[in-house]
Amino acid sequence: MTHVVHPYSHRLGIIRGWKSRWFGKNTSQYVDQLRADVLVRAWMTKRLKGMYLSLIEIERTEKQYRVMIHTSRPGMIIGRGGDGIEKIRAGLKKEMARLKIFVPQDVKLDIIEVASPEADAAIVAAMITEGMEKRLPFRRVLKTTIEKVMANRDVLGARISVSGRLGGAEMARREQIKRGGIPLQTLRADIDFARERANMTYGVIGIKVWIYRGMKFDKKDNK
């Protein structure tokens, strides 16, 4: 029997860094800051649903709380004249106060555009979710999506798995589609992974996406 390990955590410290970057002076401070990050990410994901979020990174100092939002639709978040960011910042401060989270003096939001959205697992999962919630046939959604992904020159392999009451069937099942290779146990393999949920009238459909973008080596390796 094997244990399935998350592709991101499996590569932490090798080709991946932490999504939250700060130091806790003691156990209670660490617990409070970790709780704050989890709740902020959950609120931000819900608030920006449908805007193709890729990653939310958090950096914290004594006086600044910095949230970096990676998305393929930065214009929708920024808004005209940056009023969208101001609304999100105000909403975030209000939510942190409601949850009794310490609000630093300076809350900064950075919007970072994702260069190639078809090579990002979270954005691809959001595309599949959007298609399935529009009642499109799931096989067509999977096939067209994986063709778009493999058309990207940075992608060497992709795998998409969906599970639940597919097509409204009485019995839940799992189906998947795969192209290329996915070396999950190779630590130098740059594999992006994401989970998403499509909320249908007859239940929830789980979506998993793996995207293999080649090997990562240090510059000194010259490979």
C-alpha cells in the first residue's frame, strides 16, 4: 500500500518555496498567524471566485501584511483607476476585524499576472469548473481543456480527473484523461497540482489537475 503525497508539499525546499513567509516568536503567535493566513486565503478565494486565481502568497512583518494575488485576469481585480483593489483591501480589513485577527498598520495587495494560464493547474481547474457548471458535457470539457493545455510549449504532460455524479448519473464514478508523462516521484519534476469543486444541482463534482512543466535544476548544474 502506498501513501499519496501532495505534489507541492513533496517538493518543498527543493524546487518549491512556502506560500506564507513570516516568523512566529512563540507557539501562540505561530498559531494565531497560521489561523489568520488560512482564514484570509479562504475569504480571498471566495471573494474573487470566477477571476481565475492561481496562487495567494502572504508575507508578514511587524508593521506590514502583504498579500500577493496571482491571476490571469488582473484587470478585473484592479478595476478602473484601482478602485477594485481599494474595495478588496477595505473588505479584507473589515473581515480581519470581524474574525478578531490582528490588523497591521499597512495592508498591501499586489496583483501579479500569470503569463501562461494554460500551464497553471489552478486556472485550468477553474476553467473546467466553469464549463461543467454551465452544464456542458464533461467529456467535451475535459478533451478541449487538455488539448489547450498540451498546446502550450511549456507543458510536457497533463492529467485531469473528475469524480462524482458525472452527467447526472445515479451512481458516482471517476473518469480521467491523460496526455504525456507525469513523473510524480521525481523531486526535480515541476508538477503543478490543483483541486476544485463544481457545485451542480445534483451534487458536487471533484476536479483534480496535474500539469508537468519539465525538470528544474540549479543554474550551477548547467542542465
